[in-house]
Amino acid sequence: MESPGEGDASMFDDIEREAMREEGFDPDDPATKTAIDLVRWELALLRPDPEVEPG
């Protein structure tokens, strides 16, 4: 089983790919994909759990 982003040409849309290139990153580089996956995972940890009532 592949990890998220591996071999996935559609991991980024055209706008994201262009923005990464403008910042000097290669959207096809496995290290870039891994770094983005890590950031997305970390941000997901910060999202409130919809199953837990606030307060």
C-alpha cells in the first residue's frame, strides 16, 4: 500500500503546483510531497473533534 502522496500525480492542483514553483519548490519532488503531507497531518491534529461538544 502506498503512503499518501506517493505516485499521486494529482496530490496538488494546478494552482498549488504553480504556487510551490513560485516559492522555489518542486511539486514532483518526493521530499516536497512528504513535507506537505506532514504539515497537513499536523494541521488535522489541531482541528476540533466534531464528536466532542464544546464547553
